[in-house]
Amino acid sequence: MSWFVYALVCALSLATADALSKKALDDNTDPSIVAWVRTGYALPFMAFIIPFIEKPELDRVFYVATLMAVPLDIIALLLYMKAIKISPLSLTLPFLSLTPVFLIGTSFIILGERPDRSGFTGIVLVVIGAYLLNVHTISEGFFEPFKAIAKEQGSVLMIIVAFVFSIGACIGKIAVQHSDPLFFSVVYSFLLSFFFYLVISFRTKHFHSKAFSRPVLFLLIGILITIMIITHLKAISLIEVSYMVSVKRLSILFGVIYGVMFFKETNIKERLLGATVMVSGIIMITVF
């Protein structure tokens, strides 16, 4: 298969995992439980990859970067699940488009990477797309679509998630540079799940009964997250990361479509248009 097919499967797997996560959350499941499920239930399947990885030479930078990334991802996942629980997928997932926008600043500060002109064009497109998500409110005033974002708690939380992800991506890149992409992905999955378990099990009553209360649904989520990780790694082994990530971000559009198909979300035309423009901005930032 070509890199595009792997990246497309990656995007579809992520969007489907998000939709199933919202299904679990709509059944009044604790968001922290579903957040852990996305890491914990993937581990049995990730374990099959272990025989195929080689341990690279590791240094202090790898260990420091990895341990710094874990709490950031825990915070981001908790906020991620809370966001899609309290707000529509079509008003939350598009704001993940802000991750590469924030990366322009965080990568410059942390990694010393400088953006080019296409990056700024991409920012403009993402902002326009965000405006279009609530464009029906424009009759109340020109700035109402932006004000509507602030009024939607899930949208605000996902903006925070995008910012945290941008920091985590920079730190993760450092860890990968001092190890190996496949090795880091597998080892990090186990570390993240373990520390996540420690945090959630201490703060959640009857954690174990809740974590195994929906075995079929949770297993499906775990399988989809595993497929997402594997196809992500396979795609970036065949093509430049920027191209792969651009296709992977189609998960945002798939998520918006799932929102109307399975959760009867409204104003779908403007939200799909806004999400499409935001994804176009991502492509401008990452590819050109």
C-alpha cells in the first residue's frame, strides 16, 4: 500500500476512536476512564510489536524528554475527553487544527525552528475556518462567531489541548531524535498508560470495575488507537512527516461527519466548511 492509504487509514481510525469515545462518554462514563482506555486497552495489541523493535543507544536527554512528555499527555487526554463529552464533535475536533499553529511558536522556542511565509498563510486559514464554525451567529454582530467559541466550553478546552499537544510534540521530537521512532512509540505507550493508571486509579473510586464495564466498546477503541499508531509509523517510514500529518488531519473532517451521522449534530454545513478551511490551513503550514 502507498503512504497515502496508510495515512488515510490512520485518520479514519483516529476519528472512529473519537466517535466511539464520545459514545462511551454519552453513556455517563467518567471522562478520565475513557481517557485511560485509549492508552490502556491498546497495550495488549502494541505488545505484538515488541519483538520487531531494536533498542537504540539511549542517553539522559531521551529519559528527561520522555518523562516530561508523560504529564503533558495525561493532562491533554483528560481535557480532550472532557471536551468531546460536553460539546459536539463538530465544535471540538476542528480546534485540533490549532496544534500546528501553536507549534510555530513552541517549536521556535523549544527547538529553534523558524516558520516560513506559508506558515503564516496557514494561520490565517485556520482562523478563518474557526470563524466559519459559528458563522450563523454573524447576524448578531461581526465578532459573534468568535464570541461563540468562547461560550462553548468544549471548544475552549480543545484549544487548550491543542496548545498542550504542541508542547508535547516538541518534547516528543527531542526524545525521538535521541532514540528511534518505533522504539519511542511503543515504549512511550506503555509508560504513558502506566503513569496514567497510577493517576486515575488513585483519584477514581472503583476504577477497575469502571475500566472494564464496557469491554467490547473499550476493546474497539483500543484496537483503533493501535491501528492509528501502526499506520502512522508505517506512513512516515514511506514519506515525509509533513505530508503524512496533513492527510492524518483529515480525521477532523471525518469526526465532523461522525458528529452529524451518529450524534445528530446541527449546523453541519457551516461546521464542515469551517473544518475544511482549517485543515487547508494545516496543509499550508506543514507541506508548503
